[in-house]
Amino acid sequence: MKKILFPIITLLIVSVATAQMVIDPKNIDIVRDEFGVPHIFAKTDAEVAYGLEWATAEDDVDNAQFMLSAMRGQLGLKQGVDGAKIDFAVQFFGVVDFVNEHYEESIPEDLKRLLEGAAAGANAYFYAHPEEVWNKNMLPVRPQDFVTGYMLAMGLMGGVQGTVEKMVDGRIQNDVPKGEDGIGSNAYAFNSNITADGNTYLAVNAHQPIEGLLSWYEAHVCSEEGWNMVGGLFHGSPTIFLGTNENLGWGHTVGNLDEKDVFKLKMHPKKKRWYSLDGEWHKLEKKRAKLKVALGKNGWFKITVGKTFWKSMYGPTMENEHGFFSLRMPALMNINPIVQWYRMNKAQNFTEFKKAIDIQGLSRMNITYADKNDTIFFISSGHIPNRADGYDWNRVVPGDTSLTLWDSYLPVDSFAQFLNPECGWVFNTNNSGFEATAKSENGKLEDYNQHIGYLNKFNNRSLRTYEIMEQEYSNKKIDYEGFKRLKLDHTYPQRMTYRGEFWMDELFAMDKAKYPEIADAIDRIANFDKTADTLDRNFPVLLMTIYELLDYNGNLRNEAASDPEKRIAMFADCITKAQAKLIEKFGTIDIALRQLQVLERNGKSVAMAGGPDALRAVFGHFMEDGRNRMVAGDGYFQLVRFTKDGPIIETASPFGASNKKDSAHYTDQMSAFGRHEMKKMSLDKEEIYKNAKSVYHPE
């Protein structure tokens, strides 16, 4: 009887939750391959989205409901004070209210159907597995929740949370913290002008945390409505973020664009919380965030805390010791990220893909594109305000004039973009968006609107890319194995930089006679051949020194950037600290990289080549035993060859398809990932079913 009633009950619950759509899970197949990657097949996009949400929750139910908890203001009940901070930021941004207000008029009908299917799939799983739900008050999932999640992702990737924290604690006074590069990303597209076999190559390699909310989840979606794509997404997202369909593919890197502003309001001298705009006085709108926080062991003690903020015509507003400050950011007023990504997923050629870009839903998101028609393309675009001249937009701007109250945006043709350059390749490693191809074909900073925020920005990954392309492929074409070596390269450029802020020349030329206590360490750094191989015994002390530099007092590091004496003193201090930590944990500095830098999970450990800002990017946190455990960087990636017979796709993931410890796919890709090996992926339905390890319905 239970087996008979359950599908009926689930259908009733889901139909009530979405108010519109009833989906029969028997029409949906979840096909798991030998690595546990889900391939979702159904007739409609909505049914595929239903199956995708179910499969995602099967593999990582915690991350699948993390963003939902934040949008419901419930994260503090799961993560205590840290979660409550995010709950406050979400309420401060007002994104939930914005989506509720604009959803019906702004979201296309076909996308609404997909979102209803996704909500139905998520609800079906949560109601069928109530023991896995943190807080049942979060349910039901609504279609609008996904739209809100995409908007929040854009804001968070623009560094808005850090700005809010500085507004709250008073650190905002003059300068505005702009979006940071973070840990970086890589993307490459090559066409037949440079490929030896005449095929088009694409490397998709966005660096993210390799665990948690913003880690990549690999999936394949395939409907009979023209949606057939494999790639990476965040857990719970109903579309692919980056990857490949039958005709084209793309990768993302975060661009150096200026997409947020902070305004200091001019307050009335006598009337409390009234501010001036163009000489007229307006009253701030009072808002209050309700924060639920779990305290004590196992969160047994729960409290509700209220925090007041305000809203001006500029946006959400906070008072601190320096006055009232308002935040204005396009990502918090743009409902279109999910629209653009869905249209990119469904695009069948460059014309359709370019039309999707014109939606301008994605903020600070570079796109590197390739397709089966030998087209390659790069654009460093976003949703950037059309700001007035005469103001320093890198600092806090006066909030008392409509001249600074921007309400329009720069068009797509304002941004750096390269279509089929003569050299045959485009790339980005978070370097300047106008330097995305061969140097002879690059743009120049002065060619672009100053308010975009472009910088003359380079890093070790861009320097190394140019080394490889200029030294190895200036007079010959690249084959696929060479392309793969480029993607997996773990050699630093001959002249290394610290984040493009200063050169590290003095570090490699230090006089060990002046520093006898670290003479051996200085020798090893000087003898490092720039190749961060797992057997290398010189790189470990340099790697530890780099981490000391990353953690070095910011003001001192800024002073050292322009003062050689201070820079050398900083290097000596960092080497001294690095040496001490190695000796404390290992008893010596004479260790191989494989002993220090690892990919580790559930007791399994794999040595990792590469390091911070290498093309094979590895960023880690130090464990108690002194080893550096990889936490971010070169996670899920994809290499594609577009041939006349269709795309040939290889992918890799650092751990596996599942985040459940008892799953066979919790660690099954680790060893291959460490060995630089990839797995074949397919978009062919017949092949996938033929090689399937399991086929089932989401019920």
C-alpha cells in the first residue's frame, strides 16, 4: 500500500507547492555512469529540471538546501552567528522582495515552466526524505527561490558581503573595497588557425572552493526540447553554469570590473534620519532584519535578534560612526542571471549565444566561447553602471545629488571582446579583459570606458600562458596533447609576480650571507626551477613563503610594493616564518612537495603538483600535521574538441560525484585528479544508456 500511496502523495504535495505543475517522475530517467555522474533524460526541460534537483539532493542534500536556508533567513539556525551574518546580508540586499515583485513580468514563460519543474523536484525529494531537512519551515521550495539564488550568487561573486561588513563596522569611510580576484580561473579557446588537426578546442576551468556551497557539481541534462548539455553547476541550480552542448561551449572567469558603489548621505542637521537629494529632504525608510540564531552545543539554544537598517533612493543603507552610507549594485537589481544562463544553455550557434549575452544578466563574468563552426570568442562584460564623469568612483561618492544616482548601464559593445582573432586563440586567467589574445591583437586600457573598472592586470598564470604560446607555438600549431599540457601546466613563469602588484625578483636574488639563519632556505628558493612538481624539494619552502606573503599585514605589504628595502625585509621575514613552520611540523625544510601539498578526504591523501597562481592552481589550508590540504583552485574542469562528428569531451573532478561518505563516488576521482588524468563524457543518449551503471526514476 505504501508503494502505491507514495507517488500519489508526492504528486499532491508538489502540485500544491508549485501551484501550477504536476510532473510524473516515471517520465524522467536518472542515468548514473561508472563515476556516478547523473545524466537526466526526459521529454521536457521542466521534467529534466525536476530530475536534476532530485539527483543533486541525492548527492549533496546539505549544499542543495544551503542557499534556500539563507533566503528563508534560517541559516543562523544551522551555522550560528556566522550563518546569521549571511541571513542579515540577504535581508539587507532586499533581493527576495525584488524577485517577488518582478518575477511574473520579467521571467519568460518557458523558463517559468523549468523553474516550476525544478521546485517540484526539490520538494519531492525533501518531502520524501524529511530526516535530511534541517528546518521544515523552509519548505516548500518555490520557483522564485532559484531566481533569488542566482542574483545572490552574482552579488557574492562581486564581493558585496565584504562591503556590507565594512559598512556595518565603520571601516567604510573614504575608499570602497572593490571585487577581489579571489582565487582565479582559467579559460582557453583555440580554432583551426592554430590547432594541428583543424578542430576547435575549449578549456573550461573556473576555480572555486572544491567543497561546500560554491563547489562545482557535474551533471548532464538532456530533453527533447533542444537542451543537451554537460558541465558544472552549483548544488541546487536548475541550469548548467559552464560546459558544452552538442554545438558549442564556454567557460567563465571573473573579470576586474567595477560594479558596486557606496554613497555617503548628507543628513539633516536637526531632523533625525532625513537626507538631502538635490536640495530636497527625504526620510529614510526603516527596515528591520529578524535573525534567528542557534547557540550552545548542538545549537540547543535558539534566539531571535533584530537588526535595524534603512533604505534610501540609492539603496540599502547602514549607519556607522562616520555617518549614513548607501550601497548600490546592479547585481542586486537585475533579475536576469538565470535568464541569460538558460538561453546560453539552449543556444545552438554563435548568433543565438551572442543574443543571450546581450541580456546582460551576468556581472563581472568573462566568457570564453568555442563552437563546432570554428568560432572562438572572448568577452569581458558585465552589468556596469553608466556613471557620471567628475567623480572618483573608486572612493565613497556623495549621496546628495542625482548626478551620482545612476539608473542606466553600459551596452555590450562597450566591453573588451575578441571574435576569431587572426592568431587563432583567446584566453583569460583573471588578467586584464582587453589582453585576451596574442599581444599583437590585444586592446589597450584607454580604448574603453573608464567607468568599467578595467585595470592593467596580469598574474603568473597570464605570464605563463604567454611564455608557452610565444616560446612553443609562435611558429607551429598546437595539437590536442599540447593543449592538455597547457591546461595542466604546473610551471611558474620565469619572472614571478605577486598578484601583479610587484615582482618577486629580490626574493630569488637574496644574499644568503646577510641572513645566515635562513641561508639554506634562500638557497632552495634561488635554485627553484619554477616547476612545482610533486617531487621537487626546493618549492616547499617557497610555497610556505608565498602563504606567508598572502597572510602578511596588508598595509606593510602595500608599503613594500614601492620600497625595495621594505620588500627585501618582508621577504626575509616571510622566509624566516616559513622555515620555522616547516621545521616545527617536519623537523626539516628538506622535504618534497608531495609531503606538503595534498588533496585529502576521508583519510585518503593524494599528492598535488602546482600551487597558488599556477595554471594548475592549488590553494590550501594547513592541517594540524603541517600538510597543506587543497581547498580551492583547479577543481572541476572540462576539455573539449569540436570535431565534424561532434564534441569529444573530457572532464575531471577533485573528489567524486557524491558528497556522502558512504558513497562509492565520494573519493573515486581523487587519484586520477592528482595524476592529471581525465574521464570521457558523452552527450550521446544511446551510448550513455548502453554504459549505464544504474537507471531509475526520481521517486
